[in-house]
Amino acid sequence: MGEIAFVAVDWGTTSFRLWAMDADGGVISERHGERGMSTLKPVDFEAVLEESLTALKIHAKVPVVICGMAGAAQGWVEAPYVDLPTRLETIPTYAIQVPLARRDVRILPGLAQRDAGMPDVMRGEETLLLGAALEKGVSGMVCLPGTHSKWVRIEASIVTGFATSMTGEIFDLLAHKSTLAHFICAPLGNLSDNPAFADALKEAIHSPEKILQLLFSVRATPLVMGAKNAANMAARLSGLLIGLEIAGMGQSTGDQVTLISGGVLAQIYARAFDIAGIEPRLLSADEMARAGLLHAARLLWPEQLNRKHDT
């Protein structure tokens, strides 16, 4: 493995992931933290970044490329959205350089769908899509699950459209702050192996117009069918919401969807797709993020990337 050529950062709303990488994309060291955009003011970003870089003994000449919420209007420095349709390989050319930073820091832009009928935005996911298109030749429908799941259509490395489902946020609100919260008593994790998950997912896919009634069943079932059913209600709620998400995207049995995710969430969505009869192609979110950021670094610093830095 070579010396550190650049630092790649995926900076989200609640956390950030940082990798010190060599010119070939190998990871030399890394740090993960919970100092996401929601916990910071614009003046805080550089200090948080440099704290991690100092801990890893990264030389001041090593450049940094960032994707995600650091480029939001409420982030470090706003990186304006790039409008659709967008060729993924060109996204790094729209990166902005952070003024007055002590090192060369570039922030990648998000994407905007300026459609009066279905306006939408993303930040961070476009870099994972870039990595997937370049490393794996991904095309067709792509799902990136999360607090706000993204469903993206890619044709010949061009993002032609996408839609956001607030599945994760709605689950959290209903499970913790709604009238259903008292009945969500099971530990929240991978609930997809519970038969109640599969039953609920099928119900939501087949009858999405009944989702409001189906959601209230999470409260009513333990009350009228007995307390023993309460342990299944978290799985039922998860299945209903993910099923509604799938129904909203119009996916049919036999369709193939590329799933870019990791950890428990990848397991849940892979299981949901299997139940729905959809063929998932699973790619690691971390790996696709690093691949996209590597491509960006090579475009941004074609000469410097191969220089050797002291660390």
C-alpha cells in the first residue's frame, strides 16, 4: 500500500466517515464520528475535520474531497446543486473549494430535480452512484435506503430521475412519537425475519391505498387480539412502510434493483425485495462512496494525487 495521497470524507446529517487513501484507492487509515452537520455550525466544520486529520497524523499538504451535507446551505460551504439530467462522471467538475481553509478542501455538489410535479434533491448519494457506475457498470433502478431512501434511474451513466421516500424518518416518528409508540415494544433492529414483517409488506404492496388503516392496526391488534401480538408490531410497522415505499416506486415481480447499502439496513431491504419478488444486486455503500470520491480526487488533483506526502 502506498502513502497517503488524499483524504475522502462522506459527511452526513448525523455522522461522518473519513478515509485516508493512497493514489490507488487503498484505505490507509480511517475515522468514523457522530459530528454530523446537524450538530455543527459552519465555523465548526474545519476544526472537526482537522481534529480527525491530526489524530491520523495527516500532513497539511494532503488534499481533502468531501461529499454530503457539508455542502448544504446549512453546512460548511454551500456547493450548489447540479440539475438533471446529469452525467455522473462530470459531477466532480462542479466541486467548490472551501475558501480560507488551511488545506485544499473541495466539496462535491448534490443533484436537483427541478420538476414542478416532483421536485427532489440529494446530497451524498450522487457520489455513491458515481462509484457504482464506474466500478460496477450499474444502470437501471438503484435504491439507496436510509432515513430518506433514494430511488434513482441511471441510463448510460446519466441520472435521468429520482424520488425520495421518507421511510426511515416516518418509522422513527411513528415508533417513538405517535399513538403507536406504546405498542412498539420489541428492540428495533433487523425485524425482517419476523413473519409479521413479510405479511405487512405484502399487504402494503397489494393495497397501498389502505395504508392509513393498516397503520392503525399496529395499535388495534394488541388491544383486540391479545398482548402476545405486541412483540410483532415493530416488525409490522417496518413491513408496512417499506412495502408502501416499494409500491410507490411501481416495482414488479422479476424486476432487478441495485441496492447500495450496508449493515442491518442492507439486510432488511434485501429481505423486503426478496419477499416482493424483486431481484436485488447488493453493493456496499462504503465501497461505492470511496470509489466515487477516488474518481473525484483523480479529476481534481491529476498531478498532486501521485505525489508523496509526509505523514
